Amino acid sequence: MSPEIAPPPIRPEGAVIRPPVSFERGAGVIGRVVETLPLSPGVYRMLNFDGDVLYVGKARQLRRRVANYTSASGLPMRIRRMIAETAAMEIITTHTEVEALLLEANLIKKLLPRYNVLLRDDKSFLNILVTGDHAFPQLTKHRGARTRKGDYFGPFASAGSVERTVQALQRTFQLRTCTDAMFASRTRPCLQYQIKRCCAPCVGKVSEAEYADLIDSSRAVLSGRSRDIHDKLNLQMAAAAAELEYEAAAKFRDRLRALSTILARQDINTLDFGDADIFALAQVGGQSCLQVFFFRNGSNYGNRAYYPTHDDQIAPGEILASFIAQFYDERTPPPLLLLSDPVEEEAWLLEALSLKAGRKIALQVPKRGSKADVVKHAVTNAKDALERRLAESATQRKLLEGVAQIFALSAPPQRIEVYDNSHIQGTNAIGAMIVAGPEGFQKNAYRTWTIKNEELTPGDDFGMMREVLSRRFARALKENPERQGGSWPDLLVIDGGAGQLSAAVKVMEEAGVMDVPIVCIAKGHDRESGREDFYRPGLAPFKLPPQDPVLYYIQRLRDEAHRFAIGTHRAKRQKSQIKSELDEVAGIGPNRRRALLHHFGSVRAITRAGLSDLEQVPGISKTVAKKIYDHFHGGA
């Protein structure tokens, strides 16, 4: 790839030059870029005067595609607005059209341009993993990259459904739940064996072949062949009873009962197609909801609702195409995609998805039959979810209007930042910020700061808050001195009382930011929830009525900040403890530490491991294993 960049407008030292925003000016900028563009495929970015990316687009032939923006004829109003704001362009040529589509999806997710359809997806889906790196495999939940050897089943949209399925399979086939390290250290069966939840392969109660048969049965259930396993268990139970082996027959009977629970909990009966993802779009008042349903082996693995950000003039086909491209940017698509609406540039999208999956992908908009019924059901769910969201947004707007009224703001706040600290006697101290607005909590905007000032007295909450706010607004002023866009707060809420307020006001005065309203919330008498005192600069503390919805809202914001701060602090403390113990061993770097923790599961298990066990860890030589063993066992 070779970038071609049109330089942004020059800003003389100490001056800000802002040419008038007009379609003619923007079209002129684009026209000058067009003159240098090739006819090859690629990706283009439109930037405003501040360097913010307005739009990311792809093209089979860059010169012809970008040239379309130089004339207002036939362009919708949103595109004209975008062109009027364009001050520069960045061009990346690619080798193929498919490469351009994949790059476009990646850049949209990374840069979040205002005029693109934006998929905000901050979660990876859960899978069920049957491990493949142990003689007696383990069945467990898995999230993230598929780096461990084994068979993966999913994705599941619901963590609850994964938990129920894993537990049901473990009970049905009595599979082990322990870690590899615990498995290796057992000398007698654990409680799970006593209550008939595990067959105790760790102490030889079943052979490797017998356990492999149980694992194969669980794989079959996860692959949609539950009825086959049900019939197999029925035959085994009947055969055992005929041989008068009543204990074995009772074992198969119990498995049948547990398996029936799994069959009864399947969301939808097995359908006439295997693996498929369903995308259903619903729109109301310029807002959209996309429901994604996951079917594997004809069974419903759950669904999730998405609310993409886009201009209200974008067509449904463009929304779906852009969403699907971004959705599979870091996922592998199944063989079949069922859609509620036709997508734009379908052939291009299919070629890109097929290349990513390494196999042919089919895309259908079914009109009749079981597939159409499933899509219709998904559309109904999308409409219901969007109506609920709109109702919740109306409630949220009323709450923000109440916040503006109570705290004398000029308008309902669009961005509320809430701050809290967490530490134990000053150790591993962190500051945390959560963000909320009309759409609820904006978790992708959450931030934490490690307290760096070593001169602070341990437990100095006021000093910590000064450092957090100083660093937050020093960076904010550097990156956005004109305070434009959605990254600048309309209200600061700080967990604390008069002391925290004084510290915050001083920091803001030193930064020259004195127009951002600040509110501190402190527990009242006996720290009783519902009797909080509110502090504002220059005003006496006051309380809100106990049943006031705004009080509940501010409490929820404060509690979320507290939860986020404590969670981050605990993770930091745990990481530092792990690091300090293993770092004392000579020759243990990040890769070996990771290998040890992956193999044994915990530092405690490493400290108790035998020399031969340590030698089995990939990347740990006999010499290093001896060093580790001697370190934790007092060797010479």
C-alpha cells in the first residue's frame, strides 16, 4: 500500500485560520486530490480543519469514485454537509478491491468517523472450549483469541446460556472441572466425585478411553446431535438392564435425565440449516436497531442487539453492508448469512467475507419457508428492542433535564464525568473516571490513572484527586484546546465532600478551566445512602429529597465509578503481587511467566509444583525449572 496525502490547511504560529465552510470550498479541495489519484482500488479518508476524520470510504477505482464528490448533483444533504467540512484527504491504494473493503471496515472501527455507520461493540462473544492439550480434556468457557489447542463451539450471545450449558454437560457426562495443575496434584477424589458430578479421572476411576467417549458425547451435543446421544444412552441403559447390571443402568438413566434438561432448554428446535448468522434491521425516527442471531447446527445460540450510529438519511442496505463488514472484522463468518434487507454491493461484500473465512459464504434475503420465519422473528425482536431503547432514552433525557435544573446548568449535560480513587493504605493507588450521557454509560470512554506522585502521604485522597484532574485536563487542553466535540465534559461529579471540592476547584483554576460545573457527593450522617450531601463551589451543602429520581441517578453514577475504581485497583494489586513473586526468580521473563501461569493456573500452584512438573512447561528448560524449584523450596 502507498499513501497519498493532501496536506491540511496551514496554521500560522499563534493564529487560527478557518476558511468559510461551504460546499464549493470542500469540493475544490477534493478536486485537487482527484487530479493525482490512480484508477486502482483503495480507501480514502476525508478530514476536517482540525484533522478529525469525517468519513472513510472504499473504491474500486479511486479517481472515479472520489470525483463524484466534486459535484452537488444527486448527492444527499448529509454528503453535501460532509463535503463542506472537508479540508483534506488521505488516500491509501490497495492491491485488490477486497483488500480495500477489509481495510475500510478496520479503519471505521478504529477511527469512528462521524459520517459513517458505526458499530460500537466492546465485547467479544463467549465460546465453549473442549481442550485439546491434555489426555483428559476439560470443558470450559472461553472468551477472546482462540490460542489454546482444542475444539471451540459458539459464539454464544448470552453468558448465562454458556454457563448453563457447561454445567449441564459437566453433570450429564461427569466431566472434570479442575485445572490441569489441580488434576496433576490429586491423590484422592474430590467432592465433585462424591456428589456424582465428576468421574474422577485424576485418580484413575475411569480409563482414558472411557473418558474420551464421554468427551465425544459432549462434543456431539454441542454439535447439535443431542438426539443421537439421547438414543445411544437409551440403548446403553436397556442393554445394562438386560444384563442385570442395575448400577450401570442407573448411571445411564441419570445421564438421560440430565440430557433431557439440555434438550428442553434449547431456544428453538433444530432447523433445516446448519451454521448461520441472522441480521435483522428495524428503524424508527432515524434510529436503528440490528438484532444478530447466532445459529449453530440449526440450534439458536442466542442473540444480541446493536444500535449503530449513523446519519438519518442512510439507506437500510448501506447500514447493513457497513455493519456486517465491521462485525466480521475480527470474527470468522459462518457459511450462511440471512438478512432482513438487501445490501449494497453484495458481490463485493461476499468476496471479502469468503476470503476472510477461507470458504464460500452465502448471503440470502429469504421470502418464504423456515429461513424467512427466523428472519421475521429477528425483525420483531429488533423492533421491540428499539422501542424499549427509545422509551429508556426518553427517561434518560428527563433525568438529564432534572440534573440541569438542580445544578443550574445551561442545558441538559451530554457528557457527565464521575471521578473516584481506590487504594489500600496508599498502595497501588489509582484514579478512575466513568462517563455517562443521553445513551447511558459510555464504557469505551472510561479511563484510569496510576497515581505517580511519590511525595503524597499514603491515603491522601485530596492529593490523588488533584493529580488525576491535573493529568486529565492537561491532556484534554493539549488535544482539544478549543473544547469541541463530545470529549469535553458538561459536568464533573466527584465522590467526596468539601475537601475534594476544594482540591478540584484549585486544579481547574490552575488549568484555566473555570466554566465546567463541579459537584461533589458525600455520604450523609452515618454514611447512610439516600442522605447524601451535595457540594458546589460558593454554595452551602444541600440534600435532595429521598425519593427524587435525580438523586437515584447521581447515586447510580457514583456507584458505577466506585465499582470501576475498585475493580481496576484489585486487578492492579493482583498483577503486582504475581509479578513480584515470579520476578524474584532469575531467568523468568514475561514469556516464561505467561507459560508458567497458563500451565499451572496460579502462582500458588507454581510454588508447590515438583521439579518434574516444572520441566513439562513449554519454554522452561531443566536448568530454569531447577532455579524455580530451588527458589520456592529453599534449594542451594
